[in-house]
Amino acid sequence: MKKTLIAILALILSIGAYAQISTEENPYSFKIDGFNHQAIKTLEVEKPDLTQVIAEDEENDSQQKMMRFGVILPIYKNFFDIAEKTQTTEGTIWTLSVESKDAQALIFYSDNFNLPRSGKLFLYNPEKTKILGAFTHRNNNESNTFATEYIEGDKIIIEYFQASNETQQPQIELTEIGYAYRGITKLSDEYRSSGDCNVNVNCSEGDEFRDQQRGVCRIQVRMSSYYIGWCTGTLVNNTNYDLKPYVLSAAHCIEDVASNSYYSQFVFYFKYENSGCAVTNAEPSRSKSLTGTSVKAYDNTYASNGSDFALFLLNDDVPQSYSPYWCGWDKRNTAVNNGVGIHHPSGDVKKISTFVTRIQSSTYGSNDATHWYVDWAETENGWGIMEGGSSGSALFNPNGRIIGTLTGGASGCDVSASYKYDLYGKMSYHWESNGNANARKLKPWLDPTDSGVNYIDGMDYNTSSLQQLSNQTIANIYPNPTKDQITITLNQASNQAKVEIYDQTGRNIHTQTITNTQTISLNHLPKGIYNVKITNEKSIQTQQIILCE
């Protein structure tokens, strides 16, 4: 019975969240016999002159700045003014092909976007092998903006369908097209844009970090200067344990812009990775994307005395079908001897880099307390390093908790071992050392309960579902947080119950049977988070308690 309830709850969570993104159906023109997709009217957009852009890229890449992979080409045309119309028994189809020669991929941007309830928007390539949509009224937002992930190739087809009985007028401005000029297509018969020393995350080096791997995403960054770039972010947990879609990254991946309309066109790709360890000519797994975010806190003073972080809140919940994981964190300023970084170097499929020597406190600007200095190690399957596109990615300690985010460094496949190092802004400094305002620190967002804990572990939908289903109230537990003891008072309907306390590794550290009210001493335990399980003949109650200083 319990397994059935969990399955039902998981299905509800998946459907509810997924409906806000796209319906994953085929375009209406696919249903029409004889519809000639090759004859669709084409809007040709002049390809950009990339001479100066490529020269700037060489300079930026050498400094491990955010990797640019595309430029934005202005169009500013009403889609319905230039698209072809086809009438059907069910409604009207508008189609338009957009082409810009020699692009590795194209991206759709709109600054005037609003769909009625029956409206359905699709984007696909002429071969019909990559289809985005249907996008619906659920993709409308207050800024009336929209953006998509990229579609490979130099031509895309935009298709819109509206039912015959719809009275509301749609708004679709073809504002801009993103033109990807590097890092997308097959290179040397391999899907690889990063250096060949990098290690795929699904190699053995990632075996101890499979959960954390599910929290890492590639970020398609829109810059106001008409560039598109790659960074890396990580879903991060908070002390409410409420699956709030916070993504932690770096401030140098964003501009100092307050308007949410700017961030509404950022795209977050989950699960973009190879299924195995080897780099082959097999296409990577299709990523799952989400569009739109806001920035809750950031520090962009890393060139002087800051730690370089940005905390995003996605506009949509992350669907359960994406298999997401909200990674834990550790805000203590504690050097560790080993761990990993998981990232998207040069926007490539997900990679993992390993360190096996003690990290050191270091400086990026003028303050020597802001960053961790990390030396990368050669491992069984390569020598994982960082590149542009890795920016903002998380550094994980041996317990799988985030302790830093990447700012930059000297590492690369072609440099000597002594230069294979990078600098990560410390989680301990991000916490509340960059300024007093909530917008300059992580603490108010990742510890909204003001628990004062030094670290928490991660969670996913399965963890959340089990907690919701099993959390029947048998007793009250107080105080929580606590410094040295808890008191458990059973409800009137419960005369006797078994109490078990577990640490974060799952080790049972206390078991006893209680009646009525019982106080349990915890002063012999280290500070942290513990799970209390209370069981009687009818129910199971689980609750996390926080033991603080």
C-alpha cells in the first residue's frame, strides 16, 4: 500500500511540474498528409562577421572566463506578419523557416510573447529529429519574454497552431536569433568541445557522487552585449527541505542587472551527459531544460575582496522526470584532503575532476580568505581540469557537500602538472562575509529557518515523498533546534512508541521505547542534523532535528 501511495504521489509531482514546461507532442503539420516542410517560407538572417569575436574568445579562454559560444542577431519582426498560414478543420497553422548560414545551432528569443489557452508553439529542425514544444500559455510570464534551448544546424522551423474557436490574439515577436558558432557540432567524429584530458562524469571517478551529479546543470547565459555563453550551476538544498529550485553558480556568469526580464531568457540544461565513460561518436543524452530565473543573491567583487557567487531561483519547479538532486552544503571553513568538481567545460557534456591533496586557503583579489586553491589529480580515466563553461560549478568535499564555486585558474589539458589548479570561492565566505544585505549572502536563502547548522545533506523527490507519506504525527519533539537534549511527548492516542535516532550516514545512535513523555540527552553527540524515527502499532513518524552550538 505504501509503495502504491509513493508511486501515485511521484506521478502527481511529475505531471504537475512538467505541464509548465512543454507538452512533448508533435507539431500539427506532421498530421497533414502531403504537407511540404521543404517548401516553407524562409527568413534568411545574415551570418555575423566573427573575426573580432574569435580574437576576443582566444583572450577570454586563456583566462578561463565564461565561455562565449554564440552571438545574438536582431530581427524584430512579428511572426504572424511573415509566417505562412494553413487552414485546417481544427484550427490554423502558421509556419516560418529561419536560416542563418553556417550556424552550428540556432536559438529563438522573444521580447513580446503571450499565448492564449489553445495556442501551441513548436520549433524543430528540417529533418524533424529535434522538436521543442508544444509551448503553451503555461510558458507565459510577467515579462512577456521567452527563450529556448538551441536546435543544431543553421535552419529552424517555427510553427504555431491555434484552435478555430479561440478569441484571444497571440503575441509572438521574433525578436532575435542566437547564432552558435562553436562548441555544438561533432568535432573529429566525436561529440566533444572540451579538452581530451577531461573525464566523463559516468566514469568510475564519479561512482561516489552519483546523487550530486544529478544536481549539476549547464546554464545558457544571455548577455546584454549580444553574446551567449556557458556556465555551470548546481541545485542546492536549504534547511526548509522544500525542494525550492535554487541553483548556485558564480557572479562572473551574470551582469549587474536588477531586471528579471534579463534573467527570464537564461536556459538551464539538466542531464546533458554521456551514458558511459568513453568519449565516442555517440550523441549525448538529450538534456532537459528550463527557461527563466531570478537572482536572489550574488557577489561580484571577487576582483578585489569578494568570493564570486550567484544564487538563482528558477521560475519553474524542476520536474521529477529530470531526476534532480538538491545538493547539500558545508559552510565551515575547513580544508579537506580530497573531493571532486562536477562541471560542463566549454559547454561540453558533464565532466568530473578529482583532487587528492589538501586544498589551501587562497586569494583571488586582495583578500586571502575568499577562495580555495585546488590541485587536480591524474586519475584512472584522465586528468580532469576546468575550462570556460565550468565557471560557477561546485566543489564537493568527500561527504558530497558543496564547499565552493569555481571562479577561475590556470588549469588546462596542455599545461604542466604544476599549473593544473583552480580557485573556488569559499562557501564559508559566500555565507555572510560579502556584505550585510540579504542580496549579498547565502545565509537567508539556504538557512531560512535560521537553524545555525554548519552543514546539511542533499535530497530529491523520493526523499521528499517518503517524508510526506510517513510523517504521521505520533508525538511532539521539542526544542528543535536544540543544544543538548530533546523532549518527546506522545499524543493521547499513543501510549507507547519506539524511538530511533540516526545520524546523516544512516547509523543508528540511539534506540529506546517510551511512554507518555521522555527527555533524551544529546550532549554527547557532535553538532549537526539527525533523523528521529518514532514507531507505534499504527504509524511511523520521521522528523529531522538540528543539534546546534
